[in-house]
Amino acid sequence: MEQTASMSTQIWTTVGIFLTFCLFSFLYKDNPFYKFAEHLVVGVSVGYWAILLYYTNLRQNLLDHLFQPGTWTPKFDELYYIIPALLGIAMWTRFSKKYSWISRYPLALFLGISSGIAIPVTMKNNVLSQLRGTVVGLGFDWSTSGFLGVPQGFWDVVVVVGTISSLIYFFFSKEHKGAWGGAAKLGIYTLMIGFGATFGYTVMARISLLIGRIQAIQDWWKLLG
């Protein structure tokens, strides 16, 4: 039993390493091995998400409310779930030239409800909470050491000044001259630092993936040995 499990592990590990080399082969040039791995990833992803969406959305949120679990016996007390089912079916008329106009009604309803839910949540999480986190406690915490051992209160001031100067840079109703222009230039520097940090984080994440695959190749080589 253990030998069978070990053989199975070796086979699937070898398949994974083979696909890794297929993807890395794109560093040389586009080739059939890379295309095979690319199409395989897309196909497996589509199949995985299709099954996942069926069990977590269609079945859990619709079929289990319309029918008894494991049977096709309808639940008469929850038949109102047929309304979203009909709206979902109506969206598929988008693929028909003759009846595509029907899909506009469920799409309009979906967009209206989604906007009504998303706009307050987005304003709270991405605007109000960020604004509150920027200004609350501004400059009062000088006892705690922050980055480079400098008091945290100093960095709080830096964040607020950088945020305001970045907003000034995008304010085009006033010409960027004098002190206003200096603040706008400071905003440019702040934005460049932010973009650089984001890019550095992205590079580090990709390097971590590369290190992970190299480690997997080393483990595969040891497994074969």
C-alpha cells in the first residue's frame, strides 16, 4: 500500500515538474509545450470553477430551496425562489439575436441592486475608513518607535502630508506654481514611492513563486533518487 502511494506521489510530482518546465520554456520562445501547459491550466481552471459555482451557488442558493435534498420533490413554502431562477434563465437570452432584449431586464435589476449594495460599502471601506486611519492619532504617539527607530508620530505626519500633497497633484483647477506647485511636486515623489513599493512587492511575490518551483524541482530530484 505504501509502495503504491509512493509511486502515485512520484507520478503526480513528475507531471507537475513537467508542466513547470513547459511553462519555463516560454523564456526561450513560444512553443507547443508552453501552449499545452497554458491550455491545460485554463481548461482545468474553467472546469474547477464550473463545479465550484454549481455546488456553492446554483445548488446551495437555488436548487436546495426549490427541492427536497436528494429528490425532485418541490418545497412549496419556498417556491418564490423560482423568480431569481427565471431571471437567471432570462440572462441566457443574451446569446439570441431575436430575444436578446429580454436579458436587459434581469441585467438592469442586477446592476441596480449591486450598485446600491456596493457603493456604500466601497465608500466606507475605501474612502471613509482610509481617511479615518490616516488622521486618527495624528502626531500623538511619539513614545513608540516606528520605521528606522523614528517615533511613530513622525511617520503619521509624513503619511498625512504625503496624502494631501498627492491629492494636490491631481487638482488641476489651480496652476501648479509657487507653494502649490511645490506641494504638487512632493505629491509626485510620494506617488513614485508608492508605485515603487507596489512594484517591489510584486517582484518579491513572483520571486517567491520561482523559489517555490525550484524547491519543488529539488524535492522531485531527491524523490527520484
